[in-house]
Amino acid sequence: MTAATLQTTFTGREPSLSVAAGRVLALAGAVFGLSNLFQYGVYSGLLNLHPAALGLSWPIAVAVFIVTLMRLRKAGGEAGKRAAGWSRLGILTMIASALTLLALSVAQKDFSLMYWMTPLGMGIYAVAWTTAAVKARRGWMLAQGVGAATIAGLTVTLLGAPEQYLFYAIGLMAFAFAPGVFMILSDKA
């Protein structure tokens, strides 16, 4: 029995777009939020690990996200496919941003440019929430966009400090994980 069959069996229908999108948001907030907490732990010294361990955190997080996203896509019917498509666009935007910063870092021999991935990442969430708010005409979504933009701005002031990763994790929990759970539970966002 597939997850989609189970969903239909228990509720009598496939998940709505709100539930499917909420699942993806909660997944992204949890996986990438935890990855940023790991980064904060290593950079701050809370975790007694060599900084080389950081080279594994993002590839692992992206792999976990993509594999789980594929499962959610299968379990979500048509709504799951639409939500997964948007998410793929988001993750590709993040990867393109990271690769652009990496190329600039190599060209300038200044890898501190990679610190800008934190505000860029949160900025992408701000744009996504604002776009969703305009399309869906939901005030709470606009509040998410403003909140994500605020965290993006705050992380700019923390560039190079371990706390930038802590605040990015907080932003992901507040503006991806929590609203994702809200959308799953309310099914009327």
C-alpha cells in the first residue's frame, strides 16, 4: 500500500495543495535548519569537530531533502507534484546562488563571499512568501515574507560570525518549518 493510498484511505481524498506545500516547507525548514545548527555548532566551538566536517553538511542535507521530496511527491498526488516542482525551483535557485558565490570566491581568492549565502537563502524565502501572498491574497503569508526579509537583513549584520548560522536556523524554523506545519494541520491556508 502506497503512502498516497494510505492518505486517501484515511481522509477519503488526496492531500490538498496546502497540505502538500506544507509538507515540503516543513521538510525544508527541518533539514536545512538542522544543517545550519550543525554549522553554528562547529563554527562556535560547541561541537568539537574539525571545520572540514562542514564540507559534508550541505551535500548530506541536500541529498536528504531531495530523496524525501521525491517520496512526498509520490505520496501527494497532483498537489504533491505541484509542490515538489516549486520546491525544485527553490533548491535550484539556492544551488545556483551558491555556485555563483563559489565562482566569485575562486576568482577573487576570497571565500568570505560564501557567507552571503545565508542572507541570500533567507531572501529567497522572503520573495517566495511575498509572491505566494500576492497570488493567494493571504495576509499571513505576507507577514512570513516580511519576517524572512527581516532575518535576511539581520544575518547581513552577522556575516562571518557563527551566529549568522544560528539566526538562519531560527529563520528557517520560523518561516519554513512552522508555517509548513500550520499548513499541514489547518488544510485551509
